[in-house]
Amino acid sequence: MTREELHALVDARYDEFQALQQQPNFLAYEEKFAHIMTDLGKDILQTSMGPTPVNPRKKILHKPDSEK
């Protein structure tokens, strides 16, 4: 994930963060904030992990880099 991709994800949620100021009490503010942050975290994780494979049961072999 690049810095620009991260900024784009956060910028997409900016209006939701600004709407938090209109909440009538702190409990409503906190609930909405937690929901926004959970969704943002999910989006960041999905973007950084990349696309899902066509076959989710297919194993992906990762070979560690060796300096030997």
C-alpha cells in the first residue's frame, strides 16, 4: 500500500468524521467513531493484503529470502 492509497482511504471517510460533531452526546459520538474506525481498519487491511484469490482453498507457497 502506498501513502497515496492510505490518504485516499482516509479522505473518503473525512465527511463521516466531520459529521461526528453533530452527535447529541458522547455515547453516540463514541459509537459512531468506533464504527467508522472499524470500517476504515477493514478497508486498510483489505487494501494492504491485496485482492482475494479466485480459489480461497489454494495454498500460496512463500519462500523466505535467504542470504546464503
